[in-house]
Amino acid sequence: MSSPQLESGLTRAARYLVPFVLLSIPLWRTKINGTVPEPYMDEVFHVHQAQAYWAHNWTQWDPKITTPPGLYLWSYLLCSCIRFLRGEPVELSTPDLRATNVAAMSIILPWRLQILLDYLRKERNTRPTGAWLSQAVLNICLFPPLFFLSGLYYTDVLALLVVIEAYIWDIKRTSDGKDSLLGTPLFLALGLAALVFRQTNIFWVSVFFGGLRAVQKLREVCRQCKSSELSEIANKSSQNELYDPIVDEASISDYFKTSLSLVIAGLSNLSHLIVALVPYFIILAAFGAFVLWNGGVVMGHKEYHTVGLHLPQMFYIWPYFVFFSWPILLVPLINLIVPNAHIPKFSNYDFSEKKKGFPALLTALAIIPIMLAVVHFNTIVHPFTLADNRHYTFYAFRILLRYHPAVKYAAVFIYFLCAWAVLSAFGFSTPPPQPQYIQIPSLSPAPNQPPPLTKKQEKQEAKKRAKKEAQKAGLSPAASAKQAAKATQQAPKPQPQQQQISPETLAKVREHLIQRQLQQRQPLRVSFVLIWLAATALSLITAPLVEPRYFIIPWVMWRLHIPPQPTPSMYRKQHTRDEKGLFISKLVTNFPLVLETLWFVAINVVTGYLFLYKGFEWPQEPGKVQRFMW
């Protein structure tokens, strides 16, 4: 892993604020408990089920609960430990159960997210304990749908946490290219545990992680395919060559070429892949056994959660990403669209001309008609969506479907542009610095320099110099001889001749240094985007109901894998090391992160205020307060 970048005292002081902002999570739970002490909406089912387990009624199950019992088992385990240490709680209240979610969200999740982020970015976290968490991790924890649900007793926080933990152990066990004996059982246990919290986690612990492992295995046995011709790619992929360009140099056609190359290379190395993918097949088989035993994917309310094909879910996700993440997308997108000469120096990333520009016209003409057809034939509106005005999706779909019939088709162009912006973020990286060579002096004699003198030659030269000095001083021959003998004894001992390093050895050392530096942070490749898209699509298009919380894990995975914020070119070229210069460079580079933090805080304040203080009543349920939520 690479070493962390230099920090000034000011930037380090700013980092100490990160853990203090996380205190807003327990504060949010306290505000909810003070205003809404009773279970709200789906909490009614979750709280009663957790209380049944606390009373050791293990066979009792509410038929309206759709997810497995992982949340209730977590609460039982955590509250049992607290009771063993403190003698309480004897009975579990709603605030007690909410506290188990807050403990996971404010303590465990940030810690594990930072561990995973350091693995992905290949960085060693040597920061002081109080400034250990990065702002990227803070922003993930402040992500509005996730933050909002952290104060309630819902399954989303734990479902995310167990996927993150499984990802960490999957990286650990395969980081050296070989599956470790200890890491594989731990990963299997965590992968199976992920299914106990939410069924759709199967697409992350099996499809996403398995796909990444398959590509990693193919890279171990395949060379890089340098041809860009489709026929050549197909031919060479069967000869252990893999076509997989980096994201910021790829066109839309490269995604189809990479898909073809992955399939052919995978079939050519099927035995290697099967061995590498055994853990993921085991998890997938366990999920299949559960579906057969359960008679379906969801646990309860099966009539309202039937599995079907809902393709527009993959359209709704792009405006969702852009709405929340525009602070980190805005400046890089300006750099993609506007010529470098017209971008202010303090925000100019100096992107290459190959990377710049809108999507190609042919790409738009090929994709947009397909999207229009999907919207026309496959737009599904779940009965809950337009029947419950407590959710923000209710108002979004009223605009989309009820305002004018043409709105849902016009929205396709927004989906297309938002998808381009989100996928482009995988390539928002500045040019890597040129590898720095270690200066190894050549130990062979210079071309015009005489070879070093031997010990005998050194004595003779010293004797000659002493005689000349004695003659100049007017000494007698006897005194001159005596002084020459003395000078010969005091002559410096010749340094041992160092062994000469051959040009071949120097070339090998330099090549090794180059490879070490280039491997520190590998840019994302097209194969990763394809695998992420596949896992995201499978987790969404099978759900008829559109809910913002279903998009949390896809967003978190996207947010973890996009490159760090680029540094403007004017600050990359300044090699200042004074504290003020470092602080300004860090501030300009991380300004989008700061803006993202402020944006998330603003959304959380508004949505929290609406939930707590802007309740309303339904005519059919007088006296009962209804509240807005995601």
C-alpha cells in the first residue's frame, strides 16, 4: 500500500472534526425517541418481532415481515451482552432497539468503511487515532437515506454493514492471488450472514464479489490484449489475452468488446474460474435452497412483493445518484465539457482531450430509443407507490406520471445524461505522476578518467611529491630521502574498488521501481463497471416497488470505488511544502468533499425537520400523526 500524503497542521486539525460530526447519528436517534417514542410504520413489525425473540419465542413470526431475521438476532445478541454487563434491559423497548442500530451506524460502520476504503485505494492509514476517519467515510455515513434510517429500527444499516465486512474479508483472502485457509471460511460465514439480513444481498456477496474474483483470476492467467478490432479481440481472447481498457480511455463500444473478451477468455479458462468461484457458488446454492424452502424470495406479504422484471429501476437510479452526489460530480463534469483554456486555473484538472466531451451522437441514438421503449412497455407502478403520500417517491411519481403523459418520455433524456455523469465518475482521475527513479550512481570509471592507482603506485607518487617539496625547500639529499620515506608511510590507504553494476542490472532495478509505483493505485477498468452494473441491475429490476433505500448499497459501492478527488493542475505542479501551501492545496482538492458534507447535512436537517415537526393526519385515521420519510 502507498504511504499517505503529507498533511499540514491545519489539514490535520480539520480531520479531527470528522468523528465529532458522527455524533449527529446518536443525536438524531435521541430526537426521534423524544418525538416519536412509539414504533412508526414498518417499525411496528420489526419491534414486535425483536421483542418476541427477546422473550425466546423463536417460532413466532409476523407474516407481514418480508426480510429474514438478521436484524432481530443482532439486537438479541447486543442487548444480551449489555444485560450481562449491566443487568438491564429486562424488556426491550423501541428506543432500546433503535440504539442497536445506532451502535452499528456510528461506531462499527465508519470503522469498517475506512478499512475497506484503504484496501481499495491501496493506502496505509497512519493518521492519529482522533483523525483516523476520512471525510469520504464521513459523507457515506451522512448519506441522507442511510442517515435517516439509522435512527429508526430498520434493516438497512445492518444489511449494508455485513456486505462491507464480507467485502473486506474477500479482499484479504485474495489479495496475494491465493485463497487463504482462514479467510475463505470467514468470508463464507459473512456471505451467508448477509443473506440473513436481506435477500438482495445475494447479488453483492455472490455476483459482485464473484465477478471481481473471476476477472482477477483471468488477469493472472491472461496477457493484455492490445488489439481493438472486434475480430482480433475474439480470436486473441481464446488465446489467453484479455481486452479490458481503463474507464477514462474507453468508449461505449469498448464495453461490448470487453464483455465479449471476458466471456471467451472465461470459457477458455473455465477450470481455473470454477476453482476460484467455489465460495460464491456455495453462497448462491444456499440462497437457492432458501428460496425452495420458503417458496419464494420474500418471507411475508408475498402477494405484494412478487419477483418480476422492472427495467425502469435502472433508469431511476441515475437521477438519484446525481441529486445526492452533484457536489463531487459538478467540477469534474465542467472539466469534461468545457475546453481547458476556458476553465479557471484553480479548478482545471487538465483532463486529456480524449476524455473530454459529451457522449457521442451515435451512442445516444443507439441507447435512447431502447430506453424509450422500456419506459413505454415496462413502466410499473406498485400499488403502494401512489397510495402512500408519506414517502417522497409518491410526489416524484405524481410528477412523472400524472402531470402530463409526455413527462415520463422526456425524463429519458435526463436518465441518459445522469447515467453518463455517474459512470464517467469512475474515470475522474488526474494523470498519475511520472515514476521517480532512485539515483544509482554508476560505479564504473568515467570515459576519460584514468583507472584508480594501486597501493604500490600510491606510495611511489607520494615519494615523488615529497622529494620535489624537499628540493624546493633546499634540504639536503639525506633529509629529502628521510622526508620521502615518512610521506610514504603516511600516504592514505587506497579505497577498495567497488564492484561495477552492469547496465542490465540497472535496467532491471528501474523497471522494478516503475512497476511498484504503477501498481500502487490501479485505475478502474471497464470490467469493474460491467460487474457493478450487473449486480446493481439484478438487485433492482427484480423489485416492483421503487424505494430510495433499495439504492443505498449500489450508491455506497459506487462512492467507495470512484477515484479520490482530482487535484487541479496548478497545485499538482507546485511542490510547496510550507504549511499554508499544503493547506490551500488540500482545501482546493477536497472542496467538493466539503460541499458534499454540507449538502448532506442540509438534506438531513430538512428531512429530519419534516419528519419530526410537520406531521399530518389522514381522514381515515383521525388522531394519528403521519410523517414524511424516504
